[in-house]
Amino acid sequence: MTVTLFEVRDHVAYVTLNRPEAMNSLNPELRWNLSKHYDEIEQNDDIWLGVITGAGDRAFCAGMDLKHRTLERDASQDQKEEWQKMTRETLAITERWHFPKPMIAKVNGYALGGGLETALACDIIVAADSAELGLPEPRRGLIPGAVGVHRLPRQIGLKVAMGYLLTGRHMSAQRAYELGLVNQVVPSAQLDATVDEWIADIMRCAPLAVRAVKEASMKGLDMTLSEAFATPYESEALRRDSLDAVEGPKAFAEKRLPNWQGK
């Protein structure tokens, strides 16, 4: 069974972590596959948006596959070398600092450790009301090293974040929403339809404009307000000189829907 599923429909890439029997935990093969999918989303001009979720209804992703460490100890040298090669060739979304296209995390269950860190690296999080989120690594003698220790304080504030980071406590989806970590919480039966609504709203916008907004917003966080305003952004230059920049005002004047081309 393949450990990930990948499909592109109507300019949207759908990525599914497909190890439901292991709560979609991250082993080298799954990490490597995800890296290749992120490469495709970044590089394929026909993809305007990505959605990531987990197979089944128990977990989005339960984080690192701790059982894999036992397998590593007993594996053959050839197998160890293969896993090491996968690790060298893997670049997680958590370390793609300026991922150009919007990403939605559809959190359908537990999002723990590396699972929550993956969601934190996305732009929008929609969660089922039964979902639980957390960074429990200290309870395993580990740390949330896939940028979780840095992203969580930036996204929900220092004191609240430290309360979760230093205890490994889980938070409910509703609590994550109250803290501004999650965009929307809905019953599990409505999760797919709700994510489709977010997709539809993003797709109403010009894809190059969306990318320009994302780049300016995210890079601007590291600057003063005046510096962020004065800084030129590559995606904004592409948008400004694009066909879509002409099509948008023209469609508005003609009282019709725009025909975005992404160029």
C-alpha cells in the first residue's frame, strides 16, 4: 500500500497521508513521498492550491513513527542506507520557509508532534470538532524540533504556547480555534464540504494575486512595517505584469466572472 495519495483536480492538489493503521505517523518513506508532492505543488504551474489531510477518521498525523526507531536497530545495512538516503532527499513543508502557494490542512483527527507542525506550516487549518492538537514530544524525551517550538509561540502567543510546550498537553479543536490557531471547527461529517468552501473562495481569486499576498504577508513578518511596505516582492512583480491583472478589472467592468489563467 502506498503511504501517500496524490491527486490534482481543477488546479487543486490533494495530498493524503495514507498510513491509517499507524495513525498516519511519519516514517522515512512517508516523509520522502510528502517531499516529492511538495516539490510538485511548488513547481507545477497548473497547481494553484494544496490540501493535506490524513486517511481514516482517527488521525491527521500522530507525528514521528517512534516504532520505526526499533525497526532501524534491527534492519539490514542496505535497508538503513536506503532510509538514510530518503532522509537526505527529504525537505518537509515545515522547512520550506516561503512555500509559494496556499496550503490548507484538513485536520480530521489527532494532529500531534510532527502532525501539528505540518499543520502549523499551512496557511489555513480546518478541523473536525473531534480533533485534538498538541506537541507531546517532551513526554517522550524529545522536543518539537520540526519548527514547532518556534511556530507555536508566534501563532498563539508566548505564555499560552509555553503552557502547551512545557507540558505536552493536548488542546481540543475548539480551544485551538479560540486561540486563533485554527480557522474553523465543524462536525466531522461537514469537514469535506467546509474545506471545499474554503477552496472555492480561494479559487475565486487570481492565483498570482494569492501568491503575491502570501509572499508579502509572510516575508513581511520578519520586517518593520515600513520595511515590509517598501520591499519589492518577486510574486508581486509577476502579478503586476500578468494577464490576470488585466482580466480582473476587465471582468468587473463587464459584470462577469473573471477567467483566471495564472499568468
